[in-house]
Amino acid sequence: MRWHGETLVGFDLETTGTEPLEARIVTAAVVEVRGGRTLACREWLADPGVRIPAQASAIHGISSERAAAEGRPAREVADEVADALVGHWQRGVPVVAYNAAFDLTLLSAELRRHGLPSLGERLGGVPVGPVIDPYTIDRAVDRYRRGKRNLEAVCAEYGVVLDGAHEATADARAAVLVACAIAERHASVAELSPGELHVRQVAWYAEWAADFQRFLRRKGTPDAVIDPAWPLRAPAPVAG
């Protein structure tokens, strides 16, 4: 059976901001899905230890006050989320994350910030993966389609119902369903093994980053730099 008919794990974070090396986890979800059916779900609410900006709260609905009152320490949440993902990878289950370079980079930065073992260390030095990123895949296989590429727009393109956008569990599950829908539409994606697809995405993301960097420089930002690393960027420096 092809990978999109097997069990997949959706992963999503809702955070304090849009810079993955600086933002903090607010909510997290790890959702097991097979054949469109949710098999299991783990959810976390963290106290990020910093104020949640109003613009971030407006997106995911979690205020600083609620996070402080109901959330668990960010260190514990980051540790448990990392262990959950690593456990699935060790069992050979692919992790699906929409715009994986953001979520995995942010999680890795949190681990480093709190002095916790990295994803790679938890895997015994084995590279992270396999990761399936519908955002990266969709840009590669339907490069010239007009319109937005956020999760809501891509769900609409592939006929996936997204209930509760910007809620970690809903977004994690939708990411899996979109990945499967892309595979159903594009045989070239479906025929790859998860490991092969992971390798292709590394190249696809680097190609996109180079193209986007050239575009930005051509449009008047001569020093623009787009990090080509996928599925996660270089570690963040240790910070308080």
C-alpha cells in the first residue's frame, strides 16, 4: 500500500509569532490519521513564559492570561512534543506538517532554549524524518497555480474540509488530509516512498528558496536571504 493509505501523524504548533528561531509554543497537537479517520490525538497548552502578542492571540485565540493560568511549563511541553514525534519516527511513521520548516525549527529552538536534547540527539544521531510537508510538495507539483498557498487555501484547492483553522489539532489533521489529497491527484508523489519523498522535498524547498531570494533581490531587497534548509533550520542560539 502506498504511504497515503498508511497511518500518518499530523503535527502543528500555534505560537507567539512568525519567526521560528524566536517565537514560543502556545499550543501543540500530534494527531494519528489513517484513511481519513483520526486514530489518536495529543494536545498541549503551554505557558510560553512571555507575553503573547495581541495579533497572535487574535489568530489562535489563546491569551497570555489563559496560557499563564492553564498552560503547562514550556519546557515540559517542548520535551513531550519532541518525544512524541521521535517515537513515531522510530516506528517508521512519517510526520506530516504544513510548512514543516517553521514548526520543526521552532520546536528545535525551544528544545535548545530550555537545555533539552535535540530531535537528532533523541534519534541517536539519525537524521530527522521522514517528514511530509504538503506546503512544499504543492508548490513543487503545481508551481504555477495562482492564489494563496496557506493551509486554508490549499484545503479549498484539494477539497479538504478545515474546521477550526489555526487550532493546532484541526490544522494537524488537515495537513494529513491535504498530503493524501495531493498524492491522489499526483501519481508522481504517491509512487514515492516516504524516504524518497523526504529527499525530494529537501531539493524542492532549496529550489524554491533560491527562486524566492532572487525575486526579492530583483524587486529591491538586494540583501534578502532565504534559508534553503528543510525540514528545519540551523539551531537558535541559546537565549533566555
